[in-house]
Amino acid sequence: MNLFVFGMGYSARAVHRRMAARLDHISGTTRSAQKAAGLEEGGIEAFVFDGARRDPRIAEALPSANHVLASIGPDETLDGVCDPVLRHYRNDLTAARPVAIVYLSTVGVYGDHGGAWVDEESPCRPVSKRSKWRLAAEAAWQRFAAETGIPVAIIRLSGIYGPGRGPFQKLKEGSSRRIIKPGQVFNRIHVDDIAQITEAAFDRRVSGLFNGTDDEPAPPQDVIVHAAGLLGIEPPPEVPFEDADLSAMARTFYGENKRVRNDKIKTELGVSLTFPTYREGLAAILAAE
């Protein structure tokens, strides 16, 4: 098994850790030469790719990759192709014909559903510009799969957390905030479960949409209170949403309210989540830290 990763970031590194024993070779891209050197030290053949231009070295490496993971965000372009991978390497991927491709997207494409449940068949009403680009990138990958016959699994991820990305550090520093917006809920996904879902999609060589999310959408303040309890400290005081000093991006995030179903990853990919709720996930993070 040879894996090529576009965007060797937090989630992709978890995929590598999970699948390392199975891989004969792994290559990946990052945005700087310094980060590429770090990947090389970890046994990953590294390429620098910022999405702006095609690198012939990457094109030469793709034919040896029978699995491809695309974990690069979209952008706005004049030619209408929001996904940097397809913009520069569509023909190379078509010629290489990997047996499976996984594209990591976001549940942000669903937009706001007023707290109602959504699944892969629900209408998408993205709010932010970036989520609109994501939806366009998903459509481009779906067209690619239909036109080439190469399986492309699109995994829509909810809020990613895991080691190094949990609430504990901010709670310890006293910078955590418990923002209260009545009725607001979010889903989450532990990075190790992202790796598990990705591996299952590769193994089953599936095409289509899959929600990569946990079992329990929950108010963000409940997660903060639970994390504080695990640390044995008092949670931060409540701050009404209307009074919270939030960035424009954070306010957009709170403008999307939905509960995301994950039945499909269980029935079609055979996934049994290691961390079905934030409680198991936070406990594991704290133990690791």
C-alpha cells in the first residue's frame, strides 16, 4: 500500500499513525520547506505545495500511489476550480488511477438547520464563504469520480479535537470561555476516529458522502464544564452569547446549528467509534497529556 497525502496536517498525521504498519511508502505535501524537513525526519517523502502552482515532482510521484488522501482546504479562484488538488493534478490523478481517494470536507456545508438532525441526504445551505467553497470542491470531486470511475469518499468532519487540541490548556491558563447561546449544539470528532473512518473508506473503496462525526451533539458549555471537572477546577463563568467578544468567523460558526447523524459510517463502513462522545475523548486526551 502506497499512500500520497495532499496536506499532511493534524488529521492526516493521525491517518499515518494508524496505517503506518500497513504502508510500504507514504508521501505527503506541506506548505513550507521547514515543515517538509520535519516530515522527512518522520519517514515521509515530503513535497512543498501551497496550492498556487503545479510541481512536476508531485506529478511524477502520483503514479506509484495506489491510495490518495486529500486534506487541503478550498480557495476562491478565477477559473472556478476551488480545490487546489484538482486544479493542478486532475489529469495526473486520472492517469495514475489510484484504487481509492478520500477527501476530507466539513459538516459546515450543511449550514444552519435550526438544531434539527441532518444526514448525508439533507440539503446543504452553507453560511460562510469557505463552506460554500467546500461544497463546490465536493461537487468537483464527485464529478471526478463519475467521469473517471475512481472511487472518491467525501468525509464531512465535525469539530476536530484530540491530543494537543482539547480544552484543557485554556482551562489551565484561565483563558477558556463558557459562552451560552440557548439551543446551540455542535458535533465533534476525535482525530483518531477520523483516522479510523479514513482507513475504512480506503479499505472498502467506496464513493459518496459520509458524515465523520460523533454520536452526541452537545452544547459547547457542557463540554467546558465536563473538562473542568476532569481537571478538578471550577469552570469559567457563563458569558451570554450577545456579550461575548467573538471574531466574525466565530460568530459565523455559532450561526450554524444542527445535529449531525453518523449512521452511514457505521452501516456502510463498519466503523465503531473509539470515542462516541466528548466524554470518552476528553478522558483519553487528559490521560495522554
